Amino acid sequence: MKPAEIRDLTLEEAKGKATELTKELFNLRMRHATNQLENPLKLRLLKREIARIKTVVAEKERVK
């Protein structure tokens, strides 16, 4: 998801998306620990996506 797409989301939608991605990250970490993860780079990409969303959420909260 690109930053422009994230900025188009409402504050609640962005927070919900961050929560959803955090749960997915947990699941990927568990699969990685049990050597069932096919693509370990997905962990890095997911962390960056969460950081992008949290950055946009912080920007929106400052504007309020």
C-alpha cells in the first residue's frame, strides 16, 4: 500500500489496518520460528507497511 493510499483512509480505517497487519506479523513470526515460512522477506515488508501506516496515523492525529 502506497502512502497516498494510506492517507486516503480515515483515521479509524488506518488504525484498523495497522491492527490487522500487526496480527498478520505475529502469525508470520510464528511460522518463521517453526521454519514454515517460505519467504522471510515478507517479515521486513510487513514491518515497513506497519510503520508507514503508523506514521500517517500520527500525522492525522497531530492535525486534529
